[in-house]
Amino acid sequence: MTTTPAPPAVLAAQAEEAAPDPVRPARSRRLKPWYRNGTLVVGLVIVGLLVAVAVFAPLLAPYDPVKQDLQNALQSPGAEHWLGTDKYGRDVLSRLIWGARVDLRIGFLAVLIPFVVGTVVGALAGYFGGWFDTVVMRVVDVFFAFPFYVLVIVLVFVLGAGESSIYLAIAAVSWVAYAKIMRGELLVAKKQDYVTAARLGGMSHGRILLKHIAPNVLSQALIYACSDIVMDILAIVTLGYLGLGIAPPTAEWGSMILDGQEFITTQWLQATIPGLAVVVTSLGLSLLGDGLSDQLSPERRK
Amino acid sequence: MSDTAVQLSGVTKTYGTGTSWLARLTRQRAATLTAVDGVDLELRRGEVLALVGESGSGKSTLAKILVGSTSPTTGTVEPTGRGKAAARRVQMVFQDPYSSLNPRLTVGAVLAELLRLHEIVPRAQVRAECERLVNLVGLEADVLDAYPSQFSGGQRQRLAIARALAVRPDVLVADEPVSALDVSVQATVLDLIARLRAELGLSVLFIAHNLAVVQHLADRVAVMYLGRIVEVAPTAELFSSPRHPYTRALIDSIPRMAAGSVNDEFELDGEPPSPYDVPAGCRFHPRCPLATDECRATDPPLLDVGTARQSACLHADQLATIPLPEPGPLEPQR
Amino acid sequence: MTSTQPAPFRVGIDETVPLLRVRDLSVGTSGATIVDGVSFDVAAGERTGIVGESGSGKSLTLRAIAGLLPRGVRVTGGAVEYGGTDLLTMPARRRRALMGPEIAMVFQEPMTALNPVMRVGDQIAEGPRRHLGLGKAEAADLAVQMMARTGIPDPARRARAYPHELSGGLRQRIMIAMAVSCGPRLLLCDEPTTALDVTVQLQVLKLLERLCEDTGTALVFVTHDLAVVNQTCSAVDVMYAGHVVESGPVAEVFTAPKHPYTRGLLESAPDFDRPDRELVPIPGFPPNVADRGPGCPFAPRCGYVVDTCRTQMPPLATVAPGRLAACFETDRLGEAL
């Protein structure tokens, strides 16, 4: 057996040939690919189906949703009308399908302005701090003192029922949540060393916010947006139920529930089915949001 | 071109903790935190100067001032400047390899952005320059398309160094760059810094708490305590004959690989004190085994005690006479 | 309790075997094995260091002994024998009764290990009240005594403080006081000084040494710092990628290592007493838990590697009196550095 060990430098060189400084494979071990994330997939499927139903409503609905047919009013579910008819003889199934169009469209659109405005305001407040941050946060606090639905309903009532009022009311109320979330994110992000390094690299605040910080924090706003859409759809349905929503005879789930209310003991499907549709939509969006959260920021999993 | 890369003169940094309006109304004195208290420091061209201290010493704050992240409350930093011009002069490497690289940007994107922003090379040569930079720190060109999460801690620190070098700075501030790394990997980064200093003529301010690392890498050492520099000396001299009791205590507290007894005379009592509560007189006197009445009354300035050596201790000469313990025999002989 | 001797037998201790025997301990999650067949002994009153870098599994080993594994991580094999009885097969209640009077643990970060809403004196007193059956006043006195023993100045006053009012070094002493309050026979320390300033670290290390010598308590000290082990412990186990790769008396292992990894560690760490020695880093990095293949986990980085190393796992075997190493090529490391 040899007794003299090779000098350290030689050993190191030998070892280095054996193990060059490798870079690890691209896919981090811990992150599953998105298609194996059960929650995300189920959420996507549900939401996808609903969107498809809404988009292809003219092709899918067997009847015209607003055409009245008083002779066939209040039919039970049968071969001709799978879910029966309402008190004006309109096919419930068709109204359900067309209603999806209305509710989903408004829900998705209503979230856009709060998302943009709230994210920008919150991010600037968190990043720059100072008096702007204080002012913004106090305003946010005031809004948070009121329940979301109460404010929205009051605002729509004041502005008058209708689609544009809904957008305005929701925008005015829900931007605060985004602001708060993004402010929190920015407070943490701006302390990260890579941001300090970017500043030391001579980069302007604008460049840092858009190019360096945004990719790291925007996902949180997106994830929240999913649950925000649920809130918005519920608000729209609630407004419809209260008679403050989309004017009749347009099919909309909330007004369908209102119409079906008086027949709850006889034709209970009319009021229940639209409610179930809301539940399924909410479920799909929630799962989508959860799945996105797991996918985009797995380190925050509790 | 002078010999000085950076000169700090009379730098002080105080933070006033916010007072409530009620306190202001009743005229209570705000609590002030004196992180740095009158520091003169010179970083010479091409040297590695180590800045050593424990928590509350102010070394991190001093580094931030030097780099321009924070402005001093009083005092000057020469040369001065902000924004892009300053970026070309001084760069920094951070302690935590896991938060110092943007997880959403590839290595190549980060480097290219810097090169383009400062117009270091013509557009057509940006990619080639990125490759050169990563090769300089001992990595292959294929790292340019990878994300930070694919690298180990040691590799990330090397990438951070590459990023710092992209703008071709004169001065590199390294804030505990190896503390978060495994021991077996630290040597890679340390040797890299030494090599870059030699090849590029970088001036390096190296902040550390591990004195063995400092001894290995630094040309000169500055010891900080509670916002002041208490001793500055060339490395070998500082460790063989320290002239400040705190330096002495630091040296004696290093755990050794050789069997050897630690001199109990210099075991310190108590904790590193809080910068909110700086003692009167010599700020070290509450913990100093050599403290006398004079120490409790006077705040000693940093004075020359030999060639290129300074100490802020009234008894600096006395320390020269107390020998350091000899390292014991390594059993068996190495 | 005023004596400095360990409390009389609370559990049947077999004095003919080492106080702690870890045999083929494996710890992991459902997907991966993090600690893989670890074995070592700790004699009564002995101070052992477990040295390793990130991914070595040293912290999990300690937690498995203490029964404090995080959620999702379980012991998947092996035995942990304390005084001859296997802790892992003991009924949970009996095992919990051991924690405090027999086995105690000191953690790395005192701020998270101490209850922020309880005064520190009460926290120290909690153990003796529960395990030793002391009354409230007696336990409070004991707590103050313990604080004094750990060198906390003005202990009676400090006992009424909350953790956030104390500095890091003091909090660590509180944690040590808590750990020794019931007079344990075995003290487990998970990097207790890593988060402390270097002058405070010296104080805490000396304190641990003194306490263990006074009471004859055995110490298992997990750290990445070889020099700390050198100063505090008499025996050392070196861990890499979930295995113990070398074991033996500290002085011998650090002057004449029998495993290439130990040698690599020694050569790559700056040594204060030998400033001119060139540092030789170990190339590459430790394997991910999922990437461990057959054969020696150190093979990809080893300068002494031969073909057998890549396919067969070297067993931890006696290579000299009192020295264990897990390497096929250990003879080539024979000469002192």
C-alpha cells in the first residue's frame, strides 16, 4: 500500500476533473410542473368550462332567453325544457347559460381597474414610503372599516342600477385590498439585497420597480385577483337579487334567483340552480387561485 | 493618481428613533442611536482592508456609508458622488447569497443590463463580455442562461462578485461574503477575491467577524467597537502584538485548532453594549480588564502607536508588554 | 435540589453500556432519506462533537434523539439507546418524562426557543416544577440559582425580565439554565454559539465546559466549526450527506484524519495558528438529498476516489484503535498532514 498521500493541490486538481462545477438542472426539485398540480388543474377545468359555456352561449342555449311564452310558464323539468320554465315561460337552462355570459364578463372586467390602480398605488406607497405611504394607508384603513358588499350596494344604489355603475362601485371599493397587499410585498422586496445591488448598479427607481421587483411580487396580486373575481361575481349576483343589477329582461343569475324566489315551494329549481351555478363558479376560481398560489410562490405554503 | 481609493473623514451616523407627538409635546429627549461616531478611515489603492467588529460596532453602517447607500450625518466620504458615476467606482458583495441575486432574472440578463446601462462595451460585445465576467470568477459560459436557484451558495457568491465587477469598479466592499457559506467552500471565494485584487488592482474593504478569515486575506485590519475605530494595523502585526484590549480579547476568543490555553486575563465580561447607550469616557472601559480611572474619564482618540499603526487606548504601550499565549504543541507534530 | 450531582436514577440506567448509543439511525421524509444509518456512542460525562456542513443531517440526528423532529420527518429505522433502553420504542409518555430530567436540548436561536410572553425566571422554573415536583417558590429559587450558575449578573432581578429585553448572549445563558435546571445526564446542543458574537461565544463555551465538568453531564455538540469542537469536545463524529464518515478522539482526528472529507475540511478552513497555510477548497458541493446514488456520497468530490467507491457504500469500520472511518482508501490517508 502506498504511504505517501498526494499533495493537496494535486488532489484538488484530480477531484476537479472528476466533478466540474456543475449547474443544477433547470427544474427545481420541489416544484411540480403545473399540470401535476391537482388544485390548479381542477380549477382551470372548471373555469375553462364555464368560460366556454359563456362564449358559446348562442350555440349551446336551446331557446331564446328573453322570449316569453306565457302558455308554457312554470313548467317542471322535462324533455322540452330540461330545467323547466320560469313565470314568463322562459327556458331556465337557456337563461342560465346566457346568464353565465353576463356574470362572468362583468366579474372578470370589474377586477381590472382595481387590480391596476391598487397595485400601482400600493407598490409606490410601499417602495417610497414617507407621507405618501401614510396617506394611502389611512385611506385604505377607512375603506377597510366598511364591509365590502355594503359599500358596493350603497354606491350602486346612489349611482343608479346598471352595468357601468357596477364597474364604478366595485372599482372604487376593491382597489384597497390590492394596495394593501402590494404595499406589504414591496416593503419586504425593497429590503432584499438584489434591490440594493440594483441601486448600487446605478439603476433608477423606475427601472428597479418595473424590471426587478415586479416579476417577484406581481404574482401575489394575480392570486388575490382570482378570489376577488369571486367576490365581484357574488356582488353582481347580490345586486341582481336586490333589483339593483342588470335591468331585466337580460338573463342574469341574481335576477333569476329573485324571480324564482316566490316559487320556492313549488318550482324550487328556478331559484336554486342559479345559486348552484354561483357556487360552482366560485369553487372553480378559488381552486384556480389556490393552485396558482402553490405554483407561483410555493415557499409561502403554510 | 493618489494612493488613496476612498477616504472617510469624521464620519458620524446617528439615527433618531421617531418620537410620538406626545413625547415631543412634553419635550422628552428622543432616543438617538449613534451607529458610527467620528470615523477616519483610509482605504488604499490595491489593498484588502478588513473591518472587524461585533454586533453594535457599526461596521455594516460604515459600509453602507462608504458605498453610498446611506449618507453620513456629519463627515465626508472622498471621492463622493451618486447615481451612475458612483456605481462605476464602488460596488458591493452582500452576506446572504440567497437574497443577493434576483430570483426571476437569469445571470446573463443581470450582467447584460449593467453592461448596457453603463455602456461598458459596445452592444455587439455584450454577450462576450458576460462570458468573460463569469469566466473571471471561475464559472462556465452556460451559467448565463440559468437562474440563481440552480446554483449553490458558493457559486452564487461568485456570481455576485461577477456582477459587482461588471461595471469595472475601483473599490469592492465585501460584507461578510463567506459567513453564510460552508467552510469547505469559503476558500474558493476567498481565493477569488485575493486573485482579483492581484489581477485587477481592486481595493477591497472586507467586513468580517471571523478573524481566521481576516488573517488569511487582509493586508490591514481596522477594529471597530461601538461606532469607533479602536485600532488599525497591518495584519501580521495586529495579530502578533495587538495594542488595544478589545483587539486582544477578540484574538483570545478565537477557538483554536491547536491545543493552547486562552489567556484568562482577557476574557471579557458581559455583552457587547448597545449603541443606544454609549458609556462615558473610553467606551470600552466597562468591559476592559485594564481599565483605570483615567479610562473612565477620558475618551481616547485614535493615535499613532508605531509605523502605520494606530490605537485608541490610553494603555497601548502597556499592552505591548503582555505577551500572547504561544499556541500549544499540535499533538502529534504536524 | 442543591447538590451538583445528577439526580438519582429516574429511569433504569444500565451503567455497563455507553450512556447514548445510536445504532443505524435513519431519518427522512416519505420521499427521501436524510440521515442514513448513523451510528455513534457517547459515554457518560463525555463531550462529543458532531461536525458537518449543510445537508449533512447533523441537526436532524440530534432532533431525532430528542424526539423533536419537524412535521413530515420521521425516524425510518435504527435505534437510539439511552442507558440501554431504546427511546424510539418507548411509550411516548415515558419518553416525554425523560426530556428535562435526563435529556435536555439547547438550540441555536434563543429568541425563537424562548416563550416571548413568559418571564424568563418562570420559564426556567417550569421544568423543575413539572419533573421534580417542586413548589412554585422553591422552583423560583432554583431558577435564580441556575441563572447565577450560568453567570447571569443580578439574577434575581433578571428573572423577571422577558426574553426580548435581554441580549443574545444572555438569552443563550437562559436557555442553558433551562436545560440544566433538572440536572440532566445528557445535554444536546444544536449550534448553540453560531448566532453569537465571538467574545460571547467564548463565554458560553466555557460555561458549557464548566457545567458539564461540575455535574458529569455528557454533551453532544453539533456544529460546523471544527475549532469549536477542538476546544470543547474530546471526541468527534464527522458527518457528510447523512452518514458518519469518521469517528474518534478529537486530537487524533484533527491531526491525522482517516477520511478524505475530514481532511478536506481541515485543509479548507483558515486556521488562526497557521496563517501562511494555503487553503484548499473541496470542489463541487454536497449532493441534494434526492441525488444520492449508490456508493460513497463523497465520491464525486474525492481526490482519492477509485472505481469501487462509486458503486459500493463503504462501511464505518475500525481502522485504528478507537478510530472509525467509512472509506475504502483510508490507508492512503495514513500519514499525518
